[in-house]
Amino acid sequence: MNWITNYVRPRINSIFSRRELPENLWTKCDGCGTMLFHREVTDNLGVCTNCGHHMNITPRARFTALFDGGIFSEIDVPEPLADPLHFRDQKKYPDRLRAAQKNTGEREAMLVATGEIGRTPVVCAAQDFSFMAGSMGMYVGNAIIKAAEEAKKLKRPLILFSAAGGARMQEGILSLMQMPRTTVAVQMLREAGLPYIVVLTHPTTGGVTASYAMLGDVQIAEPNALICFAGPRVIEQTIREKLPEGFQRAEYLLEHGMLDRVTDRREMRGELVTILRMLMGLPPAVHGDLPAPEVDAAK
């Protein structure tokens, strides 16, 4: 009996027991609810293969897909004063920052880099919605100013990918002051004659929309991105009226003249290359290289 209990039964259970699968193998689409293989979603740039819903992706993943060969150089951003207001709600502000840094592996909510897109040198900045909802604080303001200064120094266009829930309440008025600061940075690019292109991703709201996110020479949005200052629910509660279907979504804003383009993420790189080279007065992009001519050794 001991032999059956101690050996045979555990052996049978180990053969027929259900294997546990790692949790990170599958991703659920927020649009249609389909369970998607994680690698499939990654290869498709975070776009659902079933319904085309655009999921949030990190700035590093975006830059890897955007820059030639996935190669880019990060630009250091000046560090602002930590916790200037000594803000505390359910947690201390420094504790929230440390938790966000641990979860994302990033220092803050914006990444700035330089490299080439279709052999066109550019400076790029992208917000990380997974870092405290991409909220605009002093670091984000410093990042945009640094990106604009670098673009002016290198005489390169600036591309900005916005994704934010608005201003960062833990920094109070200092967060709101980033609106005029970033507006001045954009004006500096205009005076230098350099293009400033904004790609609005889901969601772009609050003070971000009211400042640098809507000041681009060209405004592009990803499909069905929410772009607004105050959200639809807040507006409905204020005016006590039902809003139109798709109100404040990218397609609605395109139809009403607030955007220039709504472009699928998988086609964004090619469109940016075309626009950049046109604005910079460069010839059309070369999509492939011919092999070097063979040298005849006999001649």
C-alpha cells in the first residue's frame, strides 16, 4: 500500500496534471476582449490582430520600431527638485515615484532620444503612460525643453509622442507651469525654422492637450485615441447633455479639423519619413540599397 501511495499515485498525478502556463504568455485586448499571444502582439507593435485596437506601448518599444535598425541614443534630462511640495495623499510622493520606477524600469514619464528615421536625423520624445499615467511634471517639462534645445543645436526636427492623463497633481502649480515652459520651447523651434511633429496616442488629456500636444506643425493621431482637455464623462455631468458618438476621439477630431491625419501605428514610420523629408526639403527616402558594382579584376 505504501508503494502505491508513495510512488504510483504521485507519478500518475504528475503525468496527467495540468501544467501551469506563465502569466506573461497572453495579453487580453481592451477593445474586443480577445486573448492574444504576447509575442504576436509585440511583433504587431501593440496592435490587436483581431480588431486593430491600439494598446499602450512603452517609449523604448516605440523607439525600437521607429529608428533605423532600432538604434537610438538617449539624451540626458536635467533632474528637477524632488518632492518640492512634500506632497502626501494615501502615499508619499517619493514612494509613488519609486514604485513607478520599479514597475517600469524608467527614471520618469518621458524618454528623449536621437537617431535616424529613414536616414533622416531626428530628435524624439515620448511619454510613458505606464509611469504615473504619463503625468506632466517638472521632469517632463525639462525633457521637452532639452529635446527642443538638442534639436536646435543639431538642426534636426523634433517628433513628440504624447500619452498622458494631464498634469501631475503631486507637484501642484509647478506642474501647471510646464505648460508655458514647453510652449516657449516649441516657439524656439519655430524661430529656428525646424519642424515640430506631434503624434497623439491614447489617451492625451488635460494640461498636455492644452499645451505642447496641440502645437505641432503637423498633428497626427493613432486610431480611436482619446484627445481632450476634460473627459466626456465630466462634460456630460456639467452640461447635462448626451455627447455625440465618438466625441473627442481621433476620427471625430480629424473630421472637425483639429488633426491632420489619423494613422495606424504600423504605418506611422513610413508616414513620418515622408513628412519629415518633405518639410526639411530633402529628396524622397530610399527604401533599399542596390549592391555595389562588382570590380573586374582583369581590368
